[in-house]
Amino acid sequence: MAWFRAAPRRWAIRAAIALVVVLLLPVPWLHVISDDPIGTTWRLNGRLQVNGESIDPPGRWSWLAVGRPALVGEVVRDAVFGSDDPPTDMRGDSIVLRPALAEPAAAAVGLRHAGVDIPLGLLVEAYDPMVEGLPQRAVLTRLQGVQLTDRAAWDHATSVVQVPEIGDGQDGLATSVPEHLSFETATAGVFQVERTADGLPYRVVRTLDTAPQAFDARIAFQATELLPVDWFRELSLGSSHGMMVALTTYAHVFEGDLAAGRHVAGTGGIRGDGTVVPIGGLTAKATAAKRSGADVLFYPATQAAVLEDFDPGAMALVPVTTLTDAIEWLTGPVA
């Protein structure tokens, strides 16, 4: 009889524990960044996989993130009580920031710097239109009659259209100004509009050099081995780890020990030509790199002013303009 009375209590305890576990689970597509965000350090080597091969060069190679996924409990709380600062729903964010595209592209850049012939395509995404009748978000496939197959085609098409671009720091340069613009989207067809003062009639235009469809690269979290889905990949949504994915991939095929026993950390987006582009949360990321004992931190040279007052301790702060800059620093006599 005592056992019978104790059974409901055990089930209640188990249910309470299960509820707590569920409430503490991360929601991978919801991202939280506070006014004073927390930076985190993630190991790349041994976790980065390229075409099924584990990329594990000598030394320790780390990428840096800022913010965290929202917890189920926080989502429930916000649904009940509301929130003045809800987490960002990344499912509606830019396509070019998705790891499924950004990580293969970055790995391909690293291999291209090592001499591997991998062709790159281009994805052009525009959203927040300034003209009525245009889709809110569109993938552009043709501009002014030019098929946007790669970066060279984009540069040619924008050479006569001043296009403000987010994400790579390179604005189009106008040599002549057409009265009308013609562009084609992947799903909504062809549009012809009067040219705006800023070029394309969208407030945000992002580009991403893309790897071939058969080329795959991903950061494999151990937890994904226990789950039937790969949603942990979306926890790293963004392209700010592109430079380190490229550098770690390069180090893997490098004939020698590029790290030379060092813990190499870094942050920055990457373009197909190896240009390192700006990212957010640099101070928090630098703090995380220092806390993890990194020997060197590579970061975009265009953001050098952000870390002017940062105390790196024994960690070397190395601003880089290109992937080649990082490679040369690691192999050079100064390093």
C-alpha cells in the first residue's frame, strides 16, 4: 500500500523534472542579443566537416559568436506576459546568412586559396522595397540584362547602377545613370522600374559567393548525432564565422603546422576573393577569445577602431583585410 501511495509522487517528480528540462531547451531559430551581449568561443577543428571529411588541422582553431538562442521557458513567458524586446526570429532573416549556404562558401574559399579549383556562383538577395508592387524579399537572377551567375557578372551589372550593398562593404560605382532599371527575380518574374537615387529600389541588398551545389561543409555539433534533425546547425546562423571556416579549411590542407601550437581565434565574414568583411559584436567576441586563452585574434581591419581601447592581455590582436593576410601572419617571422 505504501508503494502504491508513493507511485503518484514519483511520477509527479518525474513530470516536474521533464517540464524543467523542456523549459530550458534552446529554440534554435530564436536569437537573443542583450545590450551587453555575451560572447562565446566554439572549436572548429574536429567539428568542421567538408564533403564528409573531418577538418582537423594541428593546433586549436576557434570561431566566435555573440548572443544565444532563446529558451522555451522564455518563449512561454513572453507569450503569456508579452515582451518589450522579443528575440529575433531568424527564419525570416536573410538567406545569405544561413549556414547551409555560408559555410560551404567559406570552406570553398579556403580550398581555393590552397590551389583547389572550385567555381563559385553568386546569390543576390534584396528586401524592403522602396517602390510599390515589388516583392518584399527577392532573389535577383538578372540585372540590366546581365545574368547574375558570379561576382564578376554582378560587378559588371552594377558598374552602371549605383547599388548600396550590405554585408561586403563594396558599393557599386556609377559610371552612367540609366533612367530605368530592369531586373528579374527567381520567383516573381521581371520588373522594370524608374531608377531611384540609390540604384536598385530596395533598401537592403546582400550578396554571397556560393559553392557548387554538390559541395558541402558544415559544423557538426555532437548533439546532432542524437537527434533525427539537423536544427542545431541553425544555432550558428550568420556568416561572421566565414573567415575562420576558410582559414581552418586552408590549414587542414596546408603542408605543415600553420598554427604552430597556438590557439587561433577569429571573426569576420568572407567574400569569394578572400576579402574579410565586417561583423557585429566584436568587443564581446574579443572578450570571449581572451577568456578562452586564445593566442591570436584575427578580425576585420575595417573595424580596428572598435578594439582601440580593448585590453587583449597576452593575446595578439591582428586586423586583417584578406584571408591571405591571416595566412601570411601565421607563416611570417613576426608571428
